Amino acid sequence: MSEAPHTRPRRARVLLTLARALLPIAVAAAILVVLPPLWFEDSPYTTGLAVEALVFGCYAVGFNLIFGSTNQLFLCVGALAGVGGYATAILSDKASLPLAVGVAIGTVSAAIVGGVLSWIAVRRSLNVIFTGIVTLVFSLAFTNFIIGQRDLTGADTGYVLQGAATDLADDRIGGYYLFVALLVGLLIVFRVLQLSHVGWAFKALRDDEVAAELAGVDVARYRIYAAVVGSAMIGLTGGLFAYSLGFISPVTYGFAQVDVQVLIIVAFGGLGTLLGPVVGAAAFGFLDRALTDSGQLREAYYGAFVIAIFLFLRRGVIPFVLGLFDRLAALRRRSQRMEGATPGRAER
Amino acid sequence: MLLEVRGLGAGYLGEKVVSDIDFEVSPGEAVAIVGSNGAGKSTLLRAIAGLLKPMDGRVRLEGRDLTRRPAHRVAKAGIAYVPAERHLFPAMTVKTNLALGAYPRRPDRSALELVFGLFPRLEERQRQRAGTLSGGEQQMLAVGRALMSRPKVLMLDEPTTGLAPKLARAAFTALEGLKATGLTLLIAEQQVPLALSVADRGYVLENGRIRLQGSPEELTANPEVRRAYLGVV
Amino acid sequence: MKAVILDGIVLGLGFGLLGVGLTLVYGLGGVLNLAYGEIAIFGAIVVSQAMDRGAPTLVAAAIGMLAAAGLSVLLDLTLMRPVYRQTGEERTLLGLLLTLGVAFVIVGLLNWKYPTGALYIFVGGDPISIAGVPMAAGSVWASVIALGVAGVLLLFFGLTTFGRGVRSVIQDETGARLVGISPSLVRTVIFALSGGLAGLVAVTRSMSAPLTVTAGFDLTTFALIVAVVGGLGSVAGAFLAGVLLGIVDNVSAHYIGEYITAIVLLAAAAGTILIRPRGLLGR
């Protein structure tokens, strides 16, 4: 086009902005797509670990939306994923519904549960700690409920999904690409929200709730909105994970197994950032692989790693890296100012 | 010279709010630091009290260097600070609040009697929770608590905050009473006439620096002071 | 029914003891010590090792409690320093994450060194009759200890100068500084106390049933619930909440069933938090 930029048609401008906004996601997606042939050596074990990392990345995107954007400490990621997972499993097998329907119902159920929890927290003006504790209690209650409903869920012994397709299983490459697609999709949703008026409202309410309220932001509504969308993301992931694993048990969605990891992943990558969950999940995926042979000391190394990270990278990797860039830019600007003489500067 | 401040500079997050503060207080003196909002009075007092780490300068009490000491050490050394926010213990009774003023010692009878003598209201309400007291009563309690440690210097930040004019005058009458017992006072106040009514000397703080100093008569006669703080043209 | 309730009270006193250590540390500094359960287990392992080497029970218990207290102090003096430098929510979140890391380190090391480690203090003797209800000797002793400790703690915090100092830090940290109290010293002492209490909890729990290396997480979660329901920062609140939850737990377990009981308990806890977020006896 030979027109000057400001005369380009509006649609082209919008598309350009959108493209620029989605660039980081595209880069991440490209890396993920290319990874298996380079790295996995066709090992089902490595593929399985990678799928797990991706799943946690997806959970983390949802959690990032809920906690990172609106400060609601939802310590029930596992339970929400479990709602999705068990709904998918039970509906597809016992009610013989097609898988897609099962997953959809699971997602919607998780979204509803998350929305209700958020509504309760909002109504009772629960602060961060109390929201965390109430959702933790919900997590534990959910696990106990699953175990208690023996006939329906198979309790401790777990549940095998008859309808699981083997080529999307978690140790096959099909499963890997399924979750790459899911992760990219969730990231796009996150990004679009971030750039819309919703994202603006989130930023305002995270900064100063009272000021946001006074500025006309319905804090309550945006909180619940974030919780519903985030929970849907988590439920969807949980449902698809059930399908790809082929076998679930309370341990798959337990607090200690899921929530702890997700919290650490998001905090590590950078709370509220777009790619933080991806960076975090990748880091812990690698860590998992590195610690495979450490046997009993795994947990100890893991804990030491967590301590080290939060002592030194308090706000997470991405803010830290961005901060480095900022400082580099400031240094460069300062040196430019010092060496370049402005024309007309008087000599002493 | 009881309290000596030399070249003190202090502020928040790298920004200096007060600089080059030089003054001293002799035993038994009452010194007033006056200035409008934002002049730096609170910052100055907090830096002396140890709630804020000074960036430059020195604070000495009876020759002992207290600069950069944490607040609890400064309090133990003998400087009792009553901040504008008071920081009482809301769920504890008046009596317990006062008792804690004597920490780590047990409260002594004569100190308690002094405080109750000065503030009979507190004696009436001694079993009441501090959080339920009125503004004026809380101020009395804050001062009373500070007195329980038998301090060498009593520092007050805007003691008239939130007090109706009548109560504010009563507060300064009480301070005169304290001064009469020989207590050394350092008072930061926006209300210049009240502050100067009790002080032996005053310093005018403006934009973080000491602009003027002198006796109450000198300051009251100063045309700038009259225009800026006394509303006299 | 009387037996069930009494049993619940016995259980509940143990819960209360569990919650006290956690509630104090939170009340003082806004830090939720998620490594609490693991510190208790550490204490238990020390006791068990001491007993294996021939130490008499009481001595071993004392050693275990001291070890747990020592570990707590170490934690406070090292990792908690950067946490206390933060304020408000940043402090809470960092405290949460760091203590979580510590929990992993402790349980990882214990699991590695003592994978089958467990503590069981057998208190022999015939069942003791309380108000006409026969109860296992171990449980009775455990509650006596818990009651005793509760009394001592309440007296300490209510009447002594230092105890008052601790309460003052909980209510207004700056105010405490102004009267000459060092919040960091108070925190270190209370961390030590909470560690010792954790060790004591491990000992008393092991008097009713063996306490294994993997029990740490459940202990922490339970301590958290008791502390929150009782009111964060309140010693009396933790005991009251513990006893109430203990009764609910036992009545429900007796008349309904194990997994439903867990849910009932959790629901009771959540309900209390929702109806009265500051807890039963919180400010």
C-alpha cells in the first residue's frame, strides 16, 4: 500500500494492533510446536512430562486470570479441574454422552462453581487470606466428596475412562499437540481480555480497589467475571486431561498435587503477566525432568529451589527480565546523553 | 544540652523530605517546631524517634548517639514519642495501655498517679477499651502512656489533631502543667499561637528546612510569620 | 451421646493446641507458617530417635520439643527476615511461598532419611473413667497436657509483662515499638514457642495413634482451620475453636460416616469464616 500509515483503513490498523499483541503468543506457540522433534527423542516418558507441564501451564493461565488480575486467591484449582475432569469422565461413560458434550458440561460446571465461590467472597468482603482459606476448605471438601461417593467416582481406586482415545493419550504426541492448542487458545483469550475494557478494569481494581469503585468500576462484577472465565479455563483443561490420561483419581486433582504447583508456577513466571504461566510451567517441567533421578530427595531439592527463587526473584521471572531491559535502556540513554553534545551548548 | 540534632536529613523512597536540620533542646525546655502541612514536621520527629532511618546527620541524647537506632531503642533511651496517629492498643483497657508504657518494668504507682492527676478522665475510664474512647481521650491516653516511662524528652506530633478548639486549648494547658514539672518537651504543631504559648523557643520549618528560629515573642513579631501562619496582613 | 461429646472434647483440645502455634505467629507478623506441620513431624522423629537410643519418654519428649523450637528459631532468624521487610499482602504471599518451600525441604529430608519413621507413645494402663465414661489412658493424658498448656499460655499472655508485650505487638506494632518493645525479638521468641508447641502436639497426638512422616500436611491444614475459626492471633480462640470442631467431628463421625464427617467439619469451618470472618474470639 502506498498510503501513509494514518490513512490506512481502520480495519487494517486494528488487525495490525491485534497481530502485535498476539506476537508473544505466536512466538511461544512456534517454540512449543517445534520442540518435540528437537527434544523428545520419541520418548513417551518425556512426552508425558511435557504434557503434564502443558496442562499445568493451562491451569496456571486460569489461575493467573483469577488471582493475578483480580487478587482472588483461589486455592481450589485442583478442585475446579476435578469438577471438569470427573464430569467429563462420568458423563461420557455412565451417561454415554459424546465426549465433547461431557467436556462442555464439565467446563460450564467448573465455571459455575468458580463463579459461586467468587460471589461468596465478594458478598462477604473476604480479603486475600480468607478467600484462600475458604477455597482451600472447598478443595479439601471436594476431595473428600469424591472419595465418599464411591459408586459414582470409584473413590481412591480411581476411574477409568472407557471413551479415551489412545492417540490423544498423554504419552503420545497427539496429546502433546492437543494441549499446545489448548494453551495457545487460553493465552489468546487471556490476551484479548487484557487488552479490552475488562483488562483495564482489572488493572484499576488491582491497583486500588476503592479508587476503582469510585471511578465507576463495578469491582464485584469484574471479580466474578474473572473467576467464571478462569474457572472455565481450569475446568476445560481438567476435562481434557481426564480424557487424555484415561484414568483419574482424587490424587489427580488434589490440593497438594495441583494447587501448590500452580501457585508456585504463576508466582515464578510473574503474577499477572501474559507468558508468566508458560515460563513457569516450562521451568518446572524441566526441573521435574532434572529431578527424576533424585529419588527420595526430590521434594527437598524442589523445596530448596522454591525458596531460592522467591528469595531472589520476588516478582517473578518476566518482571525481572523486563526490569533488566528497562535498566539497560536507561543506561544506554544516559550514556548517549553524556557523549552526544547538544548543538549550541556553550563551552565553559 | 539534652537533645542535639545536627545536619539531619530524612525522607522516603530516596526522596529527602527534610534536610540540614540543626537544633538542640536543653533540659526543662519546651521547644516548638511549627510549619504548615507538608513542611516535614512529622518526618523530622519520626527520624528522631527511630521510626524512620535518617539519611544524614546525627541525633544525640545526653551526648549518646541515637542516630539510626530502631524505635524501641530510642524509646528505651528516654525519648517518648506521641505520633499524630497515636498507635494505641485498641483492645486493651486504658489501664493496660498505660501499664505497657512502662515496659519492660511494671508500672509504678507514682507514675500512674501523675498521669491520672493530669488526666482525671483517664482514671474514670481506666477499665474501658482504648478503641472505644473519644478522640480527645485517646490523645490523653497516648500522652499518658508516653509519660509512664518517665522519659527524658517527650515529643509530640500535632497533639491537637482532631480536637475541637476547646479541647486543643485544654491539651496545651496540660502540656504547660507537664513543663512545670520539669519535663523537656519537643512539640510539632500547625497551630502556631498555641504552640508558642507553651514554648521557650520555636523553629519554623518550611519545605523541609529551618527557616526561622527564636523566642515566641521574636517569632510572633516577625512579619513573615505573621502573614503566613497567623493570618495577619 | 455423653461419651461421644467427651471424646470430641478430648480430640478438640488437641486441635486447639495445634492451632495455637500457628495463630500466634500469624497474629504477630501476618505470616502463615505452612511448614508448621512438618516442624511438628520433625519433633516427632527426634523424639522417636531419642527413644530408640534408650532415652526415657519424658526426656525424649523434651528433646523433641526443644529440637522443634530450635528449628523454628532458625527459620525465623534466616528466611523470615526478608519476609518481615515486606508489608501487607506482599509479606503474606512471600511468607506463604517461602514456608511452603521449607515444608517441602523438611518433609523431603525426613522422608529420605526416615522413610518409615513414625512415633507412637504407648501409654499403658486401664481406661480411665471420666464422668462415667471410660476413655483410653493415652487420650486422657493428652487432654490433661493440652489443658495444662492452655492454662499456662492464657496466664502467660494475660498476666505477665512479656505476654502483654506480645499482645501489644499483635494489636499495634508501631505502638509497641514506641513503648520500647522490639517486635523482632518478640517474634523470635514466639516462633520458638510455636515450634515447641508443634513438638508437643506431635507428642500428644502420638499418644492416641502412631504419627507418621506423611502426616505433616494434614496437621498444617488442620492447624490453619482451627486458627482461622478461632480468630487469628487469639490463643483462647484457638482452643475454643478446637474444642467445638472436635465435638462436631466426633459427633458427625459417630452418627454419619468418615468422609461425610470431613466435609461436615470443613463446612463448619467455612461457615464460621463466612459468618464471622474475624473468628470466634478475634478482634
